[in-house]
Amino acid sequence: MNYDIIGDIHGCYEELSHLLHKLGYEWNNENIPIHPEERILVFLGDLTDRGPHSVAVMELVYRLVKKKKAYYTPGNHCNKLYRYLIGRNVQVTHGLETTVEELKALEYKKYKKVATDFKEMVECSPLYLILDNKKLIVAHAGLKREWIGKTNNRIKTFVLYGDITGESEDDGRPVRRDWAKREAKDGAWIVYGHTPVLSPRIINHTINIDTGCVFGGKLTAFRYPELTTVSVPSKQPFVPEKFRSFDD
């Protein structure tokens, strides 16, 4: 099976549409993008928040997953939106407020459908994806190879938030260790996002494809098994301080 794995979209629906066209997908009469070579889309979470069209992204990905034309695994923003929708007491901050504003502007019937569909998709999705006979792992913020096939609270925190130290940056973001640099140089490909980088970062058979679309960078797809990337430029304002650089 051939996959196109797409990084953190964060409500950037126009860029997603542009990327899908660039990848060769065409919209069918069911209003979903289909590749003529039957490639499968994979979404690694953080579909919503901060960007201008979170609802449109939610609807498209749900349709794709429902028609079995895509895989999806949640990110931390997906998890927070899910908890909001089921009535948990979460802070409507760090981008969630943009999605909530969009949802509240919908007619009640459409709001209920979008919310119900999204909750169903999250509830039916695995914490991370194991594909191609364990040769390909897709996890929102990453996954250590020693944990492949396992799930517990520690692994869930790692997959959703990265290898956090418990400390915070000046802007409130959690400090994250460079877990990928400590992985072995072979084994399964681990595809992840969560930490915005200016260009896809490949190290030790891992690749970070969150190229910060919502912060004015790019929206990126990783093509497997070709091991190539395809990107489109963002239409959002560039916010350089949101991007992380690494000393590889």
C-alpha cells in the first residue's frame, strides 16, 4: 500500500486542498479526494485550531475515514477539542477558541452533526498507527521504537505532547526533549509532527512533517514508500518564533 501522510493542518483548509491537488488527488462525486493510483491518505492529528477553516477540515477528514480512503490518529488539539465536545472542563485557549467560534456560528443541526462525527472519529481511532507490517509508524508527536505495539498513560502523553520535561518555555509551551536524535539509525520509519520546523526533519529513520502551516510555513506530506516529501506554501502570516531549530 502507498501512503500520503499529512502533517498538522490546524484549520488550513485551502492549503490542504492545494496539497491534495499537487499530490494528484481528484474530488469524486461523493466530495472526497481520490488518487488515481489508489494511494491512501494518513492524517497525524491536529486537524483544527488557530487556522481559519477547522470545520471544513474536520468534515473532509471524517468523510475520508468513513469511506475508508484515509487513516487518522488524533493529536493533542484533537484530544482537547474532543474533551470540550463531551462537556469536560477545558480551557478554551491556545487555538481552541477559533474552532469553538466556528462551531458556534453554525446552525444547530450542522453543529450537532459536525460535533457527533468528530467525536465518533476520535473514539474509533488508535493512539498511533502501525502500517506496512510495522515498517511504518505514524504518531502525532512521535513514538519510541521500543514502545511500538504498547499503550499506557506514559506513552499516550508522549504521543500527544512529545518528550516533555515538565518545564515551560517563556511563551508557556512545554519544553520538549529531542527524542528522535536518540533513536537508532534503522528500524521502522516513524512519521510525526507537533513541533513546527521550517523544513521536514529527517533523522534516524524518523521524519517530522509539521512545517508550521498555520504559522506561515508550509503544509507537508510524506510519501511512503517513496520516502519523499511534497509541500505547499502557507497563506497565513509568518510567525518565526513558533519554529524550532535543531543541532543535528
